[in-house]
Amino acid sequence: MIPLLLIFLGLVLGSFVNAFVWRIHKHKDWVNDRSECTRCHHKLGPLDLIPVLSWVMLRGKCRYCHKKIEDTPFTELMLPAVFLLSYFYWPMELTGRGMVEFVFWLVLLVGLLALTVYDLRWFLLPDKIVFPLLGLAFLQVLISAIVERDIQIVTMAVACALIISGIFYILFQLSKGTWIGGGDVKLALVLGLLCTSLLEPFLLLFTASVAGLIGSLPAIVKGKAKAKTQIPFGPFLIIGLIVVRLFGNSIISWYTGILYV
């Protein structure tokens, strides 16, 4: 029952992300404005807004102007997939603190997916999305500390946030924004707050770097990417966070086990 609920929520919220990102970019009212075709601006009806199914039935074209729909089912499919992955591999029991953090995690994933889509499209991590996520992440840390009656949860989260954002801020200053953008520095605060040990920020950065390298290889091989080619790093940081949040403890235990054998 829970997996089916997560699939449904993921599809609906993934569809919301598509509309939300476009409205934020166009400075529209994302609460009250109706969804519309980004090309002909015709208001969409209920049959046009069924996640994935509408896109398939319309063959990826607007019902009204017959031009290609800019949004793809990627976000609508990705969110339920990550929801399910999180449910099956959540590193804590789904009771008490584990349940609190899992619910927050699902909400945070929606915002993180919005940042991913926005960064991939426009090479920007907007404050309108990053700052609410920062507040939400810190709220999760506070509630977890209250549930566990352990202030060290807060100090650990803050320390991890300072480690990642500190590294990024130094890179940002040294490169004058050419290596790392200001949005990445702010996003790093969110990611750091969601780490639970001092080793996780470094694992996150390593994972994000490997993911970025792999993601850039096709463009490099085809000669489409050069040394100064702009590459959105936010999505790879978010991939690193997902890996660390779900598998970080296992990876660190495995690695430290090898070191001390």
C-alpha cells in the first residue's frame, strides 16, 4: 500500500514540479495561475494534466498548437522512482526520528528535483527555491533533536553544512565564480544539514564529482564540451546527497573496514 501511495504522490508532485519551475522562471504566480502551454499559452484542461499519460496520449505535442511540449515525463517518472528508492533503502526504522526525517526527506526531494530541473535548463539555482529548502532542512534537524533529546544532532548538522559550504565558498572566491556558482554555495548549506557525520560531506563531494565526470563524458567525447564549458553542478550535488543519505553509512562502514583490516 505504501509503495503505491508513494508512486501516486511522486507522479502528482513530479507534474507539479514541471509547472512550478516554469512559473518561477517566468515570474508568474505559481499558486493561482493555471497551467498553460509554454508555446501557445493556451490554458490546459484536466485531460492535458494527467502525469505521463497525457504526454504519451498527445505524443509529446500540445493539443492546441501541435508544437512539441517542452516538459518531458522525466520529472514525473523520476520523483516516484526516488520516493520508492528512499522507502526501500531508508537507513533508519520508520518510527520516531526515522519517520520524521523520512517525511521531511520526501518533501525536500520535491524541492531538490525542482532545483535539478531549473539548473539543467537555465544554469541557475534560484534563491526562491534554495532558501525555503534551507529553512525546511534546519527545521528537520531541530525536530529530530527534540525527538531524540540530543543537541548534538544540531551541532553535527551545522558542522557538516559549514564544511561543504566552506569548501565551496573558498572555490567560489578563488575562481571568482568560474568553478563554482554562488547558488552551489547556498545549496551546499542545505546538503550539509542533511548529513549525519563529519565523513558524509566528503563522501557527498566525491560522489558528486564522480557523477559530474560521468555525466560530462558524452559531451567531452563528442567534442561539445571544453575547459570553459558551463556545466550545471547542482544536479550532481543532489545525486551525491541521495547516495549519502540512503547508502552513506554502509559505504563509510565498508571503506573504514578495509582501512583497518
